[in-house]
Amino acid sequence: MASSHTKPILYSYYRSSCAYRVRIALNLKNIPYIIHPVNLAKGESSTDEHKKLNPKCEVPVLIIDGKKLLQSIPIIEYIDETHKFKPRLLPEDPYRRYQARLIAEIIASGIQPLQNLTVLKRVGEEKKVEWAHDFIKVGLNAVEKSLEESAGKYCVGDELSIADCCLVPQLYNARRFNVDLTAYPIMTAIETKLNLLPAFKEAHPNRQPDYPEE
């Protein structure tokens, strides 16, 4: 395992929305890191080597501070708690912190697991787009409703948060499954602002070392 003095290593797949979230958070905190690509489509997360890192055969895995961290939401919380400078990804105000966690939870628990690669393989080739499309819409309806109360410039007021780290990757996936986003004016306006920020630009799938060449 890496020592606390080496650059963090992020085991990532360019199209994984969970890894995408963590890339954004690391960028926002100005933490330099090394990408170790894991091709989920080719089954590289199921190798014996990767199972030693994550027995659930998933990404992201972050090696930081001599520790191995799993699951994107706890990873982002750890990053925020150990790098307390701004932006604070978990707002200091308890209710705003709840709002940020609510949006992150809807996406991380209520949308993403239903449209990830493992589930879609079980659903089958013929039905996978319709399946993902429908569950993404249900989840985004809930996110948009939450944003009616919480949104300012970003998801929770005018400060960046864990909610923003989750929103942009989910909208990237929504477009992959042909979800019409015109019904979500609040989140798409926020996304436009977020995608102008270097931390979000650099985390985008097409900027990753494992992004497939045309």
C-alpha cells in the first residue's frame, strides 16, 4: 500500500459515474493524484488483483494517506474531512449539509445502482436502455424537486458541495441513455455553470487516460 508521502492513486474507469465523482472532489480540493485505469467493460475489476483491493469488484478505489478507501460517497467525505479548506463539500450549516447529502443520496443510492453495468447485463441487451432511461427519470424528478428548495448558483446555495460532485456524472449518464433533460431546467442550468470550472472539466470522461481513441 502507498505511503502517506506518495501521490494518491485512484483506480478509475473513465465512464464510471462513481469514479467521476471522486475525480471531481480530488480536483476541487487540489489534490494531485495518479489514475490507475480499470476497464469495467473488459472485466478488469473481477481479476484476483483487483478483488484484493475491492472484493465487490468495483471502482473507485482510492489509495491515500497510506489507506485504502472504497465507495465514492465515503471517499468524498474523507477527502473533505481531511482537507478542511474550501470548498467544503459538506456544508458547515447542518440543514445545508442535509440538503447536499440528500441530493447525493438520491443519485448514489436511488439512480446509479439501477443503471450500472452489472445490473444492465442482467436486464439484457434488448431492455437495458429502456430500463436505465425510466429509473434515471424517476430519480432526476426527485433531484429537481429538491433543487427547487436548495439551489442557488450550485446545488446547495452558492457553494460547491458533494451534491455537485454527484450531479454532473449522473447527467452525463442520463444523456447516454437518451433521457430528455428539458424537464429539468434547474439542474441543467447548474450543470452548465459547473462544467465551466476546471475541476469538472478535468474530471470529464473524455479527458481521462483510458478514454478510447476514435
